[in-house]
Amino acid sequence: MTVADYSSAKSGFIEWDDVLWFENQGNGVHQLKYARKIGANKYVPASLSISVRNSEGGQDLVEHVMTQAYENTIKRKRLLVLINPHGGPGKATSIYRKHGAPFFAAAKCHTEVITTTHRYHAQEIAKDLDLSKYDAIVCCSGDGIPHEVMNGFAERPDAMKALATMPICQFPCGSGNSLAMSLNGTGSPSRAAVAIIKGSPMKVDLMRLSQENKTAVSFLSQTYGLVADCDLGTENMRWMGGQRFAVGAVMRTLSATTYPCELYVKYAHVGNDAVKKHFNGMKREQHSKGIRQEEPNQAEGALTPPKFGTLNDNVPEDWTKLSLPDLSFFYVGKMPWMATDAFVFPACLPTDGYLDLITWDATIGRVSSLQLLLQIEEGQHIHSKQAHYSKIEAYRLVPKIPKGYLSIDGESYDFKPFQVEVLPAAGCLLSMHGIYANREDL
Ligand code: ADP
Ligand code: MG
């Protein structure tokens, strides 16, 4: 629904979603604060004065506008804002001041802002956080701060409740920004700010990772090989922002680098056609109702123990063993976009209970590899028979090279064997639409 925007000479409209505040300032003069669209996915805070002659209806009008504007969510959210000054090209503080804070002020949100001073700072904060004090956690960062917050929650005695009930969102300031992109379909900070103000809790599957003596939670991805190398091996190109991924990938593809490993997989849907069918069928169900948390989540207790054991246990018998001496691309995850220009998992669903897996070998050749990398931008690689796409429940990866990178949600982990399984509907994001932005049939 829309209300007329009388401020512009041309007749225009303000979406209810973009209305931030409306109040009576006395004598029939009302002030409307809203997010004014100034370009594709770009917004600035704006205000309008509206005189209502018959002021008797004033209170009803305010109530009506505010109810419509906040139909699906609470007003005046209490936000814990965590700023990573190191994220992406290092501009998080100024991006937040320019494109975040003014919207939150206009919507009269309560903000408590903490700038992280070191790696794991956000994790320490989350571990001891009083959950009753906030309605959401806003990560002004790339994907590293959401990862840390979830892992801080995972360490708590009430881990399952913290993960399932405290909505986490991203105000995109990093190199990857998968979370904001997957929720909003854009990496625009101002769009994310509006989505945070108007967002409500959305359930998502998480992933439980175990390594020798280590347990972690992952919400986005595990990568080994080409992608991990490009993510973590390009720290010296951080100034390039997101482009460092692309440059790194092309460099490594041209050199036909391989990343041998043994992979053990508990498959659910194997192959691109089966994955597309699963997505098209289940998407309607998930997207038609949205994945909002209508009922309070009953999760409680510490992080649930692994269903399929750990690396100390034998691989379950029904898992498939793959020896991959020529592996190039390996990516497992639970978000459709890995970065604003990398639509890696077009068939990703928030709570289908599966991890998405894509691999390809260097044996397909440099030209095909480069083609696939280029196709990822629009998600077209999933129509290629050379990229192997599956839905899986769990897997174990044992690297067969002495040195390399392992990237978990874009964070560097010890280069050691690891095992991952899905944690169905264990996480909670703050989402404006209750769904991800990949809505087209495949
Ligand atoms: P990017 O998208 O650029 O990777 P992230 O937000 O993912 O940005 O963060 C990158 C890394 O920065 C994470 O490992 C995070 O723990 C770390 N970090 C957070 N705060 C600081 C800080 N104050 N100084 C240095 N590193 C930090
Ligand atoms: Mg990161």
C-alpha cells in the first residue's frame, strides 16, 4: 500500500515499508519521516510536514499511519550495533554514520553502538549478552561479525535459545556481505537500514562444524580450494573490496591449481536437475507463508550434540566417499549469495534442512572453469553439467595437501579435516520479507 507523496512536483508514492515515523506536532501539523528513494536501492531519510485541517481525527490518523507502517514488526527496536572498523575496505564507521544511524534515529530506534577493537570481540560480547535488552543485533561488517555473534551464542549454556530467538542482521560494510544481499537482494546499506527497521525474525538452518577439539557454528559457508584461497589468500588485496575475490579466482583458475581431498557426503538430492526440482517445489511452500516465527521458539539448552558424530567417529555407512584428486571449486553453504556479485546457490532455501554443495574439478579445463566463475554472478552456472550441485545433510572433508586455506563464513580456520551437519531451523535473522531474495523458479 502507498500514501501519496505531496512533496514532489510529479505525483509520487511512498511505500508503507518506507514510512519510518508519523506524529502530530500540534495544531494539526503532522510530520512524516520516511526513506526517500533516490536511486536503485538507494534511500535517504526525508521528512514531510502535513497539515490536517480537522485535527479531531488527528490521533486516529497517527495511529492508522503507524499501524500500517509497522504492520509486521515492532516499533522503536532496541538495536545492539556492532561496528567492525576492519571490515572490507575499512569504512564501516563512516558508512554507518551516513547510511545507518540517520534512519534509525528517524524511526526512533534505541541504538547501543560498540566498535570492535579486536578479532573475537563480537564473540565475547555475544557470549555474555543480556538477551532481554535488545530486539536485534546489527552487524556493521562483512560476514565475520554475524559469524562471531553466532559463535558467542553457541558457547552459552542457553545456546539454542540465543541462536533461535535473537535476530541477527547485517548492515553491509564488508567485502562479502552475503547476509544483507541474500535477505534484501542488494548490498545497499540504506536499503539494509530500512529492512532492519521493518524486519521481523526469520528462522534459518545453521550448520554445526567440528574439527579436532573444536566445535563451531556456521551460517553461510565452508570453502576449501579455489574459493577459500581467494577469500583468505587475498588479504593483501583487501583495499580492492569485493573485487579481490574475482581477481584471486581468475589468477588461480589460469594456473589450474588443484586442491586434492577426500570427501564423504550424506546426500539428499543429487545433481542439478534434482536440486532445481526440490527448490521449485519447496520454494512455494516456504515463500508463500514466509518463514516468520509466529510461535515463540521453544529451543533451549546448550548447542545440540552432533547427530552424525565427529571426526573421532567412523564415517557413517550410508555416506558416499569421493576421492577428488583434481578438485578446484568446493563450496557448501546456506545463503544464496556468497557476495553481492556471486549468486552461488540459486536453489538455497532458508529452512529446507539441507546444505547446498557445489564442486567442480580442474580437469574441465581453464576456459570452462573461467566460464563457470563468470556465470556465478547471475547464478547461470547451475545449468552447466560441469558444476555438480547437490543438497546434502552432512559431510566430512579431509584435505590431501599439507598447506592451504579453510574458510568458514569467510573466516580463516585451522587447515585440518572437518565435518559439518545441518542444524535445522536453529538460527534467527532479521528479515523484511521472511524469505530470501532468490524467488525465481529454476
Ligand atoms: P570482510 O567482509 O572484509 O571479511 P568481516 O566483517 O567479515 O569483513 O571481518 C573481517 C575480520 O575482521 C573478522 O575476522 C573479524 O573478526 C575481524 N575483526 C573484527 N573487529 C576487528 C578489529 N577491531 N580489528 C581487526 N580485526 C577485526
Ligand atoms: Mg569476512
